[in-house]
Amino acid sequence: MALVLAQLPALRLDRRIIVAALVICGLGMLHTEIALRVERVRRRITDTPHVDFSSVWTFAAAVLLPPALAAVLATIVFTHLWARSWRPRVPVYRHVFSTATVVLACLAASAVVASGDVARTPFLAGSARELVVLVLAVLAYTTVNSSLVVGAVAVSSPELELSSVLGNWNDAALETATLFLGALAAVALSINPWLVGFVLPPLIVLHWAELVRHLKEAASTDGKTGLLNAAAWHNKAEQVLHRANAEDGPRGVLVLDLDHFKRVNDTYGHVAGDQVLQAVANALRNEVRDRDLVGRFGGEEFVVLLGVPSDSGSTELGAVAERMRRRVEHLQVEIPTPDGPMTVSGLTVSIGGAVHSRTGEDLRTLLHIADTALYSAKRAGRNRVRLGLSLPPKAAPVQYTASDMPAGGA
Ligand code: GH3
Ligand code: MG
Ligand code: MG
């Protein structure tokens, strides 16, 4: 930053550069004002640092303006955004860090444009060489910005899973789309400063669309554990089973209920109970593949839908259930308290399962079979797995026989 400031007095600003800087800065702030409510809500429901819509303006500045001026402009646009939308949710130190990463990303993009030997004054002429340089500048900007953000998230939140640290493909695609909109803004500005206003409507729509995506995600997520909530699990499981009937192989359903969970609350308190639920949810999630569905049915009950091989469906389902049972049994949940960390252990879970056979039971029937098997496991002394074996629906739609699988012997 000091280096950038030191260059400022040496800048020879011609009229077009001043106009471009004022237009970019003005539109950047106007965008923040128009999208104020959208951005506030977005920040409230997701704290992802991976997506930043103001990069449209900071990227355009990096391409068109001298690096020091682009850095100052990025700082102004970001500080205005922080003051209006993010404060107090985003503390000052985080704001300073994000601004620094954006300034460095601008300098990287600017260096690419400079080394591409593209004349910035009078701006871009639309040559093929310039288009290649713009693509490389997008890559440089996003590489520097993302690496710094990922590094900071990894250092500041070591407890996060790798996927949360890296961000997902949607985030990466959105960030790249935003930067290409920034490239279009730079081209528009080179032709006629008024044209750049055309970038604003699609940008606002993109901002809205992103909020809708997050709202949909939030509506299907259980707030306490981050798993699918009951309604979302049902919807997705219905779709998966429908596909399984039509083309894919069989599926298995597991219903899990923590044993004597009331005692955990009574002994350690409700807050600790919530953290135990979170730890159990993480453990279950880690025992299955990404495409399997893990949900919280409510209270201390979880449900899983997973693919199983057609020849050994119930063996495989029983093996997964047994792995989950053992995983919960060995869980040590560390809970911070004012008097130092406390560890909750000795948890157990009872699990009931059902395999979706070629006769194509519906979800309700499968859940009924698994649920009855679960209660059979509870009655048999808890901390065990029982599988309900379905019969062809014509003979008896919801009959089952609970297998007498001993705990540990799935
Ligand atoms: P069982 O082995 O028969 O399942 O015994 P249990 O104590 O687990 O079963 P019960 O259904 O009697 O109690 C469930 C308890 O789970 C009651 C409630 O205190 C607790 N619980 C339900 N939802 C939550 C939650 O969101 N957070 C916390 N901390 N506790 C919850
Ligand atoms: Mg229960
Ligand atoms: Mg229970």
C-alpha cells in the first residue's frame, strides 16, 4: 500500500483517465447503494468470502487505470461497501485484509496488462491481442485474490472442512463471471463512458440470483448441524428413489437415534447437547460419499439414504451402519467452557435400516421398515444396528422381519 501511495504524486492523469476513474468509482458506489439490501441479507445468511461482486469495478480499474490509481479506487469502493453493507458483521481487520487482497489482485491484473504491451491510452481498441490479455488478466486477478482468501480462511479457521476453505465450483464460476463482466465494463468504457452503465443491470440481476441461491440453500439446511432438514431430505430422497427405480441400483435407508440423549442435556446442558449433535452430524457425513443424503429428522434423530450394490445391498448397508455406530461410540466431543474445555464421550446410537429392493418400495414404506427396525434395536438394549427386510409389496406392503443382527456384527 505504501508503494502504491508513493507512486501517486508521479501520476500524470489525462482527462480520459480522470473520467474513467470517476465513472468506475461512481458506478461502484451506485451498485453498492442499489444492492444494499440484497448484500446485507446475503451476508447475513452466508459468510463466504469467495464471492465479491464489486470486482466488476476493481477489475475494470485494474485494466484501464494506472496501477496506483486502480489501487486507490479499489480501496474507496471497498470501504464504501464495508461501511454501508458489511459493518458490523465484518470486523475492521477483515475489511482491511479483503481490501489488501483486492489491491494485490488489481496490481497482478495490471502487471499482466502492462506486460501484454496493450496501450491503455486511448484505452482498448478491441484487438484480438487485447482480448487474450484480458483473459490472462482475469486469471491473474482471480488467482491472486483466491489464493490469499483461501490462505487466510485456512489459517483463521483451521476447524473448517477443506471444501469450505476452498469454496465450491459455483463460487468460482460466479467470481469468474463477475470478472468477465469487469472486462466488458473496461471495453465499454474504452468505447464510450456512458456505455458502461449497461453493465449495471446484469450485475444487479446476478447479485439477486446469488441471493436466491443462498436462500434456497438456507431453506433446505438444518441450522444446527448443516445437514439437510427433514423436508429437503424427503424431497431429495424421493427424487433419488424415483431414479433408482428407473435406472440406478438399489438404495438403503438408515434411521439413527442417539441413545439417552436427554441425559447428555441434563448432564452437560443444552448448549453442549447442540455441539454434540453437530459433532455426530459431521461424523455421519464423513462416513458416506458426497452423493449420499444425510439429514436431520428432528431432535436427536438422523436419516441417511445411500447407494448400495444390487447383489449385496443389505450387507453393505449393515456395514455402513455399523461403521457409523462405532464412530459415534468413539466420539470425543470437546466443548469450550469458561472453566476450560470439557469432553463429552460415551455416546451411543441405535440404528434401523431398510434396503430398497427391485420391487421398488416407496420412501414411506422404506422409512416405516427402518423405523420399526430402529425401535427393535432400542428394545434390544440400544447401541446396535437392526435391518428390516422388506417383502414384495404385493404380498405385504409394509411387513418386515427385523434381522437379529447383534451389535458390532452387521
Ligand atoms: P432414547 O435412547 O430412548 O432415544 O432416549 P432419548 O433420551 O434420546 O430420547 P427422548 O426422545 O426421550 O429424548 C430426546 C431428547 O433429545 C430430548 C431433548 O432434550 C433432546 N433434544 C431434542 N432436540 C434437541 C436439540 O436440538 N438440542 C439439544 N441439545 N437437545 C435436543
Ligand atoms: Mg428420539
Ligand atoms: Mg434418543
